[in-house]
Amino acid sequence: MSREQFPVNHPEAWPTELRQQLEKYRKLLLNWEISPGSVSAPSYDNAMYALRNMLDSYAITGWHCTRLTDAEIGHIKHRGMQLPDGAMLGRRIAMLEGTGEIPRDIALRLVVKNQANDSNRASRLWFCFFPPHLAGENGVGRFFRNWGGEALYNSHERDPETSPIIRRIGTPCIVEASVPIASLAQHGGLVFKIVRRFLISHGYQTSERVEHEDQSVHPIPAECVRRVIVYPESDFLALTRCSTWREPLTIR
């Protein structure tokens, strides 16, 4: 699945067709930002759908912050990233039990108590489309400190027995991928951020964030996974700036 890379942070390098479309809608888009009552919602929606359709043929660089075992790193490199849910988490836990990394009673507790099937987590792969250090330690630190992701550590972070175990499993990792824009949720907000970057590039001011994070609702195939960056590799340190964090990261 080879797609042309979209240079989200460099409006001057955006495809000519997209820039022409943005120019066509510039007045409408600006009025929506500064005086939404002056723009009809259907006109604005049509413009945004047209822009999204143009973006769907591109991909953007995303970083997925997590903690993985060696086997999981190998799986992602060779088979890509599958959409998470309770069944997938159960298989990951079973693998750890099978290798003796966690005892059966702990495995059962992890399988029973988690949020992996919650509607806001299941079948969603989250990426930040900006260097993770911009989110800071408070934004991404817990992903690196706890195996199993937010769906697991939310239920066990304060448990005196299970929390130390999930903090020992695996190694902090960043999965760097070329994420097809078509795989992102339709209403994830990417087009809004593109529009704001366009307006800023033309001298307009906004207090709204332009850094984008989003969810892929489709698996990420192996050919889209560029690399898995493992702590304490230099690129990991550069992308996270974790050497400045209050709580140091650990490896097993």
C-alpha cells in the first residue's frame, strides 16, 4: 500500500490541486473560523468533504507510543498493526502466560479487568502526527511505562499486585508508520487542522491547536510500518525528550 506522503507541516509543499481547492474556499473557511453565523453549514460541510476526499489518496507520518515485548515488536514489523480489542488483548496475555512471564492467576485478572472492548477503544489505533515530545511526559509517559496500553493500565495502575507486573513487561517503543489518511476516522479532525495551517500560512492568527492526533479504524499493514524505535535508542530519546522527564523510563 504505497501512498504519496503528505507534508502536513509544510503548506508550501502541499499538492497544487489541494492548494488551489483551499484558495477556492478560503473566504468561506475563514468566515467559518471568525464568524460562523455568516456561513451556511451545508456549504462548509461540502467544502470540508471535498478537501477530505482529496487527502484520502495520501499518507502522513504517525507515531504510536506503547510498550512491547520482543515478540510483539517482531509481529508488528512482519505483519503490521492489527486493530485492538478484548480478544486481541486476551491473546497477548495468553502469550505472556505461555512463556512464563506472568502467572496464571495474574493473567486471569488482566483478562477479566480491562477496557479493551469499550466503544472508544476497540478497533482503534491511536497515533500522534507530531513528535511525541510535544505532548510531554504527562501526555505520553504512561504509554511507555505500562504494557498493554491505556485499556489495561487504566484498570490496574493502582493495583498493588498487577501494576508492578505490567510495568515490568516489555520495553518502551515508538511505532513509526506511514498512515494512510483514508484509514483515519472520517470525523477525526485532520481536515480542520489542515485548514487552520493553511489560514496561518496566509497570515491569519488562531489560538486553536494545529498538532493532530487521530485514530486509524483500519489495520496498518507491514509495508506502512517504517520502524519500531526502542528505548534508549537515540531517535527514541530525540522524539520523546524523555531524558528531561521527572520519572525515568525503565526496561525489563
